[in-house]
Amino acid sequence: MDWDIRTYAELDSTNTQARRMAQEGVGGGLVVVAEKQSAGRGRQGRSWESPAGENLYFSILLQPELAPENAPMLTLVMAYSVARVLREREVFDLRIKWPNDLVLAGKKVCGILTEMHLEDEKIEDVIVGVGINVNTRAFPAELVDKASSLFLESGNVFERQSLLEEILKEFAPQYERFLKVQDLSFLQEDYNALLVNREREVRVLEPGAEYEGIAKGINARGELLVESADGELRKVFAGEVSVRGLYGYV
Ligand code: BTN
């Protein structure tokens, strides 16, 4: 894949900018990077702290031949790709918290916001936005228990440009593999090996439903399999759902 990387000193949100550019006719392969975001967005209407000079905020614009119901799997492909790059950089304790967070020592260091736009029930574009807390040295009091950075957990300062390039280089072949098979069978086993909530008690919060069980890992469709106390195996789809540990964030 040839990435078309555009870097900005400040944006409202790289996801929003990627969407604007798509509407202006820019095609798949666009990567929008911002040094700072004034209105960084997280999942479920939350905001994403995006101060200047320390972290990575980027969004990639994809125009895949894909059924809309398969698009959320792209979040997992990205989470897996970022995890692989960071582990190659010797951040060995890094784990994936299904579906879209990366955690270190039980705290979140990366979040992913995937947004899809449809036209006549077909995918017009999918924007995968990634925020990585790279070199942050301190978090606001309300985030200290839940969020951390690569620097705080490893003691190393990471050069952001090369990190971004490595992530794009890792993601491209994973993305191509995914488009070929249209499921996650090719990475399921490796993904599950990195899953922080595997064999842990979780509470699943879906719109209109809440239940607890033991997370067993993902299936080939990227759904989290959760075994409830009565032995029933439920499939949790990565839409508007939260999965929390019973005793904390993980
Ligand atoms: C989450 O964990 O809730 C998702 C956070 C996603 C944040 C990234 S930062 C780059 C891109 N632009 C945004 O406005 N959000 C995503």
C-alpha cells in the first residue's frame, strides 16, 4: 500500500479531517497525522486528551471492498498491528484489551476509534483513528488510575515518526490478508495470546443488556466469546459495547 501521509500542527480531530478529505475526493491510503487535537474523540462520545508534542494521533482512510458488518474487525487488525510493532520494540508486557485498547501494567496506552460511512448500504469509507500515549510524563488526576504511556511504563522515549511508519508498514499486509479472507482466522491465535482479558471475569455492557462471564478469546469473526455462569457461550460483537474487568479497568 502506498500511504499518503499528511501532517498537521493542530486539528480538531484526525478522524474528522480524514472524513472531510474523503468527501473532497481524497482516496484510500490517506493518513492524517496531528501534533495536537483540539477535539480528539474517543469511543461512545468520550473525548481523547490530545496535548502537543508527546503522543501519536493519526487516522487512516480505507475504502475496502467489504460487507459493512465486517468493518468493525478492522479495529482488531489495527490493535494487533500496533501491538506487534510495540512488542518488536521490546514493550513485551503490552496486551490487547478487546476490542480496541492496548494496555500496559493494567493501564491504557492506546485507543482506536473506527468509523464507517455508508452510501446505499455499501461502504464509502472506513476511518481507523489511533491515539497512542507515547511520551506523556503525567496524566490528569482523573486518568492516573486508568491511563499510562509507553514512556512511563518502559522508561524509554520513543521517536514518534518512525513508530508511525512501522505501524503503517505492519498494518498494510495484515489489512491485505484480512481483505482476502474477510475474517480474522489468520491472526486469531496470535491475537488471543495477547489478550489481557482472556480467562478473566468481565462485565459486558451492551445497549440494553449487561452480563458477566469469563472471556475466552475471539473467534474468527473477532467476536469475544464470554462464558456465563450457566455455561452458555455468548458472542460479543465489537460494536457499541464495553467490556470491563470486574475489579477495575482490565
Ligand atoms: C477510545 O479508546 O475511546 C478511542 C480513542 C481514539 C483516539 C484517536 S486519536 C486519533 C483519532 N482522532 C480522534 O479524534 N480520535 C482518534
